[in-house]
Amino acid sequence: MSGVKFDLKPITEKPARSYRKGSKYDPILDSFMEAESNLVEVSFEGREANYLRTQLIKRVEARALEGVKVSVINNVVYLEKT
């Protein structure tokens, strides 16, 4: 054979798939909703502004948050209560 090592284990059933509840972006939205400010600048280490905007918009829609606008201006993400 080709010398590839592998191992096979007999099992009785496949494990159930686990789903993540919520999102790592939810704490950003929670803090914003609790804050008194109507306009905030958001930064998230390791994420570009446009990616962060997309993820926040998805979470706003999934949570049906009314009156929250997410925008990017000059590569900076802003959350605004409208």
C-alpha cells in the first residue's frame, strides 16, 4: 500500500449535529441596544468593515431589531438607532 496510516472504529450511530445558538456578534448588538448613544462606531479585531457590516445586518434581521441601521463609511462600521 501507499503507507498512509488510518484507523476505522465501529460505531452504532452518528452523533447529533450541534448548532450554535446566537452569534459572536450578538453581544455587540446587545451592548448597543442598552447604550444611551444613538450612534456608535464599531470595531472588531480581525474583521474588515464590510464583512462586519454584513454579519451585523444578518443578526439585526435574524433578531428582527427595529430601528437599527448598520453602515460603513471610510472603512469604519457605524450602528445607528433610527
